[in-house]
Amino acid sequence: MWEYSDKVKEHYKNPKNVGSIENADAIGEAGALACGDKLKIYLKINDKGIIEDAKFQTFGCGSAVASSSILTEMIIGKSVDEARKITNKDIADALDGLPPEKMHCSVMGHEALEDALKNYSGDNPGEENVEKTGKIICNCFNVSEEEIIKAIKEKGAKTLDDIREINYAGGGCARCVPNIKMLLDKYAKKDDKLNPVQFILKINKVLETNVAGELGKDSGGIELVNVEGKNVYVKLTGTCSSCKNATMTLKNFVEAQLREHVDPEINVIEVK
């Protein structure tokens, strides 16, 4: 069950500025009934470029109603230029956040506002006036690659939901999700801790693939006897069992291989 803030509940139960404006100076639309959400926003703009009134009509969920309601409250009294600077994140923040699954509702509100202002000015208002460094990954919330990597490295984000919680990226149209997942795969710390069975299997695999073949070149061999914590007990066979350099082989070769490929704290102990 999704959790909604008190502001979302208030604007859903008592939405502000519902309706239409006759002879509106600008009208914008977003969404589609086929997708379950549709929004239409009306603006009354005076000759000084100030938005004197804003109303909306929407067909959608409670989050869509709340996002549309808070948006009209945010833009009334602002200039057209100020309204253009409002972002999807600003809308969500004004509602004290939205569940990740409902972030697209704030995107729809922003798109309807952009459409209205574009129709008013007769041209494309262009990109949001927000300075960003680096490549923009999430266009819906204007989140850069640098910000996503920072969320992963400094704030411990490991999943897409973590990223959405931190900076909303991926919460809108979802076109950026594959790129976000690539960054997670590249930078997120993986939990590489092995359970006891996996630990033993990995040791045995290294002994078979990295060690046994080399020892076999001199007619020698090695067998895994036991594993206790980080102590690995092995038995040398063939010519290795009587070799005077057996201890050196165990420490400089066998133990080195296991420390490199399994765990840096492994100790190899010979069993006679």
C-alpha cells in the first residue's frame, strides 16, 4: 500500500482551482485517457506576463488530482518566466513527496504547464532554467549522470527505487531507466559475501582450475580436505607430496591464488 503525505491527501480531498477559464490566454494538455490519466490546464495571464488565475480539469488518480491542484497554487501570481522554471521535482516537493510509482503524476502536471506556456508564447520555451553539470540522464526531473553516480557512491543507492527516493530519477516517463540501471551495475557496491557452501565451492573451483593444472605439469596434485573459517586444509599428492619445496608451493602459489580469487584472508594449511 502506498503512503501519501498529508498534503497529497488534502489536495485530493479538497482540490484547489478545479474547472476551466473562459477565454483563457493559454491552455495546455498532457496525458491520454487511454493511459488512464488526462490533464488540461487553463491560464489567465495579464499584459505584464503575470499569471492571474489557473484552473485544471483532470481524469486520473488521487495523485494526479493533488499534483494538478498544488501546481495551480504554485503558479498563480508568478510571471510566465518564473512559471517556466518550475520543475517536476518542485511539484513533488510541494506535496512533501510522492510514492515512486506515482511520480509520473507530477510529470504530467509539468508537461501540461509547458504545453500551455508554449502555446502562449508561440514558441518552445526550451530547457528548464536549471544549471546542471554533466550529461542529463532523467529529462523528466532534470537529473544528471553525475547526480545519479553521487547518489550511488555517497548515499548508498543500490536499486532503482533508491534512486527514485533520493532524486526522483526514473520516476517519470521511465525512458531513462535502462541508463540508470547501467550506472547501478557499474557503481553500486555488490554484496559479495558468500555463504559457507558458496565459499567452499569457490575454493574448490580455484584449486581445480588455477592450481591443479600447474601442479600436474610436474606430476603433482592437490586435494581439498577441509575448510574452517578462513583456514583451508589441503593435501598435496603425487610428486608434490614429497617435494622439499612443498611449503613454498603452498604459500607462494596455492595460498596466493586463493587470496586473489576468493578471500584475501585465507590461510592454507597442509595435511599430511
